[in-house]
Amino acid sequence: MIRPYQTDVHQHHNFKYAQGEGHAALLLGVELEVSVKGRNNPENVSNEVDQLLAAFCICTFDRSVHNGFEIKAAAATYQYHLTAWDAFFAWNDRHNKLLETHNTCGTHVTIDRERWFTDIEHAGRFACFINSTGARRVVEKVAEREANQFCPYEKIGPKSAFNHMHGGHRSAVCTHKGGGRLMEVRIFQGRVNKDSLIKNLEFVMAVKDFTAIETKEYRSARVFLKWIRTEGRWKAYPYLYRFLKAQGLIKPRPVQAAVDAAEDMGKRLVPRRAVAFAAEPPVVHVGGDNDNILLPPRRGRGRPRKVAIAPHEIEAEVAAVNAVQPLRPWEVDYFNEVRASRINEISEMQYRTVLERYRNGEITFLEAKQIIEGTRAFEPLHVPQEAMAVNGEWWA
């Protein structure tokens, strides 16, 4: 059912979420403008959408959308949005993208100023970042569109921000009619897919967190990108971080690439040794003020590339993942090749023990390699009998 535009979704859905701390306490409302493909009747399609999203959404008329409607979602937590839309997006995929978006379709995110911001200056910095020319290259990339008549950017300062975001005025960030507590971020292009929607919500949260502390560079895209990729902050915004990397706005250092590769393997990483996972086969020369990493040649040709990484950069970037995963085939081949030169000096049990300790994350790739080569002392460790009895397949 397509209701009048002014219909308030909260008249139909009254949520009472437990209020936690941090992001768990933040509520986000969503408006997603969609068009119906072909000659399908928007009213009929809206009835199906109502059934799919009956728990927290309604469909309303929007004159800016051709042959479509607007899906209004009640204010909900990020964690709720993370899964609540899944059935809707799956339904749209099954029906050959029945709902689509055009240039006039947007996604608007509504937030509560009093709950989201520490003070009015914080809210002003939030609005200034989104409107500033210094952050424009990031904002427009994330928004997936440039400014238009429905969301123009404005020149504002943090103290005068709310004079420009008066009720009823359409801009990149504006307050609802009558002012009050609600603010609406209108910059995003409408997309009928989960990655885009959650990325937009995470961007609003990330800008809120970034502008929480007043600095001289709070309008800088460069500082924002540096902020989000350090100290593990990117883990709070996985969809946004993945999008920024895909767009080339964040280019992981070799160390971060090693961390990502190791986490994909489920390995437990150790500071200053995580780079060992970056190459196939990985070789790391440790010494002096830098760890020199030999990465595979580009496109598989030429000599390996040598990259110098300072130890403190590694320690700042590396995260720990404790899951145990099997050795990959190239790892087994590499260790076997190293052992072949010392076949009479290291016993089968010692060799298997080293591999088991590496597999369990107790030692790093480099340490395992050095023990097999004989350049590092072997520390005896009890190996369960069942691990030795499966014909060499206990690590697979």
C-alpha cells in the first residue's frame, strides 16, 4: 500500500529497543526511493514490499520518483538493519531486480541529534565535514553521486551549521521541518542492495565518530581516511572499509595486505612476523631498523619485490585471529623443500611437531622455517599420538 508522503512510519511501528552504549544506542531511520521496472503496477509491488518489511517499514508516495515509491524504515539500531533487510533484497534478486533506482532516487538516513552528538558543536562539525570541499572526494565517492537539486552542498561553519539546516530546506544535511531533534543526511544514491545500504549507515556512524573530537583538520578527507584505517577502527565499519578499498581511496600497506591475507586463512598473527603471510612463498629478512619483505613479482614475472617496513608500523597494524586452519598446499611444499636439505638432521617427529605448532599459531612462518633450517633451536613439544597416526594428513 502506498501511503501519503507525510505519513510517519513511527505511527505504525513503535520500537522499544534496549539502550546500550556506543553504536548500540544509536538509532537510524532510512528512506529508500525505488522505481518499479517496466509496466508493473507500483501499488501491487508495494503490497509485497509491505509484507516483506512489515516489522519496521511502510511505503509512501514520492513525487520525485518515476513509477515508484519510497520505503520508510523506522528508527532502528545498526545491528537490526544489518539483517532486517535481507529478505527484501533476496526477494528483489529472485524477481529479476523488479525494483531499481535511477538518478533521481536517493537514500536518506535520519538520526537523532540529541542522542547522536555530545553537543551542538559536535553536530555542527558533522554537518561541516559532509559539506566541506576538503572532504568532497570521499563524500561523493561514498554517496555514489554528485550534488543535485535535492541535496546541494553548502559552505557552512560549525557554529552556523544549524542556521543553514533549517526545517524544510533541502541540502546535503538538513533538519526536519520545525527544526527539533531530527537530522537527515540526503547525499546517498539509492541502491537496492545490502552492501550499499549498510555502507551508507556505516559512513554516517564513522563521520559521527571522526568529528567527536575537535581538531583543525576535521574537514580533511586525507585525515579521515588515515583515521579509519588505523588502530583497528575499520573493523567497526566493514562494509564502508571494503567499499573504500574497492574505490582505491584506501590502499593497504604491505603489512595490512599480509594481515588481511592471514585473517582470510584464519591464522593467529604475531607482531613483526605477520608479514610472513604476504607472499607465496613468503620470505622475510629481519634485522636492523626494518623488516624487508620479499613480495611475489607483479603478474608473476621478474624478480620478487623488496619492501621495507618499520617494526612499529607492523605492531600498529597487526590484529590477532585465533582460529586454526589447515596448511595450504604451497606451505607444505615449501617446508618439505627446506627440510630436504637436512633430511638426516631433523627427525620426522620433530618436523611434524614444528608444522603442528605453526598450524596452531604458536610459532610464525619465519620461526618454523628457521627451526627446520637449523638456525633456530628446536624446543621439544608433546605431540598427541593421534596426530602422528593419520599418514601425514593430520594437518590437512
